[in-house]
Amino acid sequence: MDFKLNKIREPKQRKISAKSLSISISLLISLAIIIFLSIGIVKAFKNIDFSTVLSLAGSELKTDTYGHTNFLILGIGGGTHEGADLTDSILVASLDNETKELTLLSIPRDLYVKDALLFDSKVNEVYYRAKEHFGSSIKGIEYMKGKIEELVGIPIHYWVKVDFQGFKDFIDSLGGIEITVTENLNDPFYPKDGTFLYEPFSITKGDHHMDGELALKYARSRETTSDFDRARRQQQIIYAVKQKALSANILMDKTKIENILDVLKANIETNITVKEILTLGSMAKDLTEDKILHRLVHDDPGLCGGLLYVPDRSAYNGMFVLIPAGGLEFLYKYADLNFNYPLIAKENTTIELLNGTPRAGAAAETKQILRRFCFDIVKFGNAGTKDILYTTYYYRQKTDVNGNKIDSRPKALDFLEKVIPGKESTTIPIEYASSTADIIIEIGADYTNSKDYMEDAFYSLPVIAPTPATTEPETTTNTKNPTTPSTDSTPATIETN
């Protein structure tokens, strides 16, 4: 099978309908899938460490300058209903090859994008339109990849496209998965496949064995819960798939492996070569639940990821669309934070913001922006004086039981000082001694009077989406020589019998 360029299945072209579907089919499903493509090599060696074998048989992954491998995962409806080629699940995943940290960023399907070649549309229509324009699914995906790179500002090395039927069949080929539902879920508006109608879906709190159909409904249900709840459910499914795929009763069952391979051939399109797939498979066991960070971009400015807004529909022919507040600048910063500094999210650093300048509202404005970047601002207000010249980050020096200094510098400073330049100090001023925050940021005039100052874009929202600046993602590099672009485009094949 040619995993570089082969179309495993190309859905029939359909007219776009107002009806849309959604699901997040994420990288971890791909990682679980990867295991089975290598079984023919290792299945006879029960006492051999699969990870070692796969790593030796594999090929080094393409990486960016942070040593991360980035993926685009597209989920389409597929089948025969209208809108079958709309990519209603768009997920960017970044895998740190050293720490095995994985960041998943969901791109909302209603995000409005400018397009000089085709025409302006929601982002979930780009693949469909590009596929029709170029007459090729591969070229359509590549075009979509370029558009997503423009939105998040990072290079994407690999892509995977999966449809709903493939998701259901894959779960069934595993024999189902085990999920603990944390609260009752009742959705009277679950979309009925192939129609414009709805059907009720409900599931009770507790442990459930889910087949493909139930897992799909559990992942897709959205009307009576938030996007955050849905993302959490999808992450549950992802991890359950990985655990089931790595279980011995799957790895050593020839019939199940062959069934899984048949499902993959019928429903997945990807540019990942088999050797690269083997390398990913070698990492799967290290990808534990605590190493997965799932972030969203949405339109609630009071919450983490709330960087979008809904403009006047009359300016978009009545369509509901989402637009980045302040253009792409804040999306780039948000992507940089979560993809390139994922350990900050684990740190749970608390921050106190103090405005030491004459600029009124600087602490409140900065608080709102940093909260959208997912930082925990526990207190904000004015400093004791308005004549502070230089922004300073204060944090406490910690010591071990013997009184020796230990590294207590918060990781959050790596990103914070990129967006708000300043100096660091472990000498806490006496007036801040009672603060319980991990970091105290004393905002100075060097920030409020500079071009770096971040104004809250939600104070002034344009009706029409601004034209995005053209960005050039950094050069994709090979891990062997970080200055030489990767040229490995030789397709690989795999025997499945």
C-alpha cells in the first residue's frame, strides 16, 4: 500500500449543504492505527519489546526547529449524504519527539478564511472546494494544509484524512472500547445521518462498553454540552482507543489485525510513509494520558482560547461565521504557547498583575488577554506607584531541606517574556510579600509605551474580516541535519497478508 500518495478511498463529490457534521478524529487514533501496520514484522516475537523493533525498522520523522512533528487531522462525513467532503473536524497536533508530549488544537469549522485562488469561505469548505478545483483529493488536502499553516503559523509535516464510517468501523474492529461517562448526557438534537432531521441521544453516568456507533455519538454530541465537555469526551475516546490497541489480545490476534488493516485501507488517506508510521508506533506506549494537552479556539472571550468573535451575519450573506479578534496575531501567539511550550499548562502557575504606569486599565486589559492564553490570573490592580519604568517578573527562590537553592523559575516565564518583555527578580518587594501568586508581574512604562503592548482586540471589533497577512512557515527540517530540508518522498508499501 502506498501511504505517500495513494488514495485509499476518495468520497464522491457532493454539493455543499447547509447541514454540517462534526467530530474530532485526532492523532492518537492514527498512532493506535500505526501499531497494526507493523504487526507482520513483530507478531512472532512475543518476548521482544515492540517499541525497540519498531524504532529500528522506522524512519526519522520530519521536525520543526523545536524538535516537534506536526500533523493535520481532517474528519469528513463521507458516505452519500450532501456535504460529505466538508472537513467538519480540523485538528492540528504537535508531538514532541523527545518528551512525548502531545498538543491537540481544534480549529472550529466556522472560522472564516480569505482565499484569493478559490473564494472566501468557512474553513471547513476549503478542502471540498480545492478538491473540486484541482480535481484531486491529494491536492485538495495539500491546499488545506497550507491554509491551516497560515492560520496557526507553524509548519505541518503530515496529514491524515478519516471519515465517520472509518471511525465507527475502526472502533468495531477493536472489539469496542471501555469508557467511564462522568455525567448523564441527554441530547435531543443529535443529527440523523443522511438527513436534515434529528434524533435523541442519551447515555447515563457510569462505565460503558462502546461500539463504533455509540462512540461516535458520544464524541459528536454537542447541543446540550459545551465544546470543552465535548473535547474532554473525545480525549477519553482517543485514550481508550490507544489502550485497547496496545492490549495483548489485539496485538497477537491475526484475524483482528487483518480486519483493522481492511478498515484502514477503506477509510484513511495520509501522506505518512510506512517507515515513518513504524517510528510513530514505537512512541505509542509512551504517550500517556497526562502527556496530552487539548486546546480549543472559540468565541467566549472570558475563557482560555476565546480569541474569536461572531460578526454581523448580514455582512456574510446571513452565514454564521467566526473571525479572529485582532486578526491572526493572537492566534499565532496562542498556537506558539500551546505547541512550543506545552509544559506550561502542567505547571498551573498563578499570576498577580500590577500596573505601575499612568496608563489606565493596563492591568485589567493584560489580565483579559492572558486569561485567553489560559493563564490563571488570581489578582490584578495598581502598583503602589505610577512611575515604574521597567517591567519586572518576581518569583520566590526556593530551597531544599538543607537550605540549598533549587531551580524554582516558573516555565511560564519562557512564554510570558516573549509577549511582555521584562526582567526577572527573586527579591520580592516588601509591599508584595503577602502575595500568594507564583509570579508577580509589575508592569512598567517600557511595556505600556512600546509596540509590544497588547491591546484587547475585543474593545473594537470590525464587521468584516481583515485580510490575513501571508505567512511563510519555517523550513521543515530533517532530524539528521536540521539545516537541510527533508526530501524523503519515496512511497513505501506493506503486505497485509
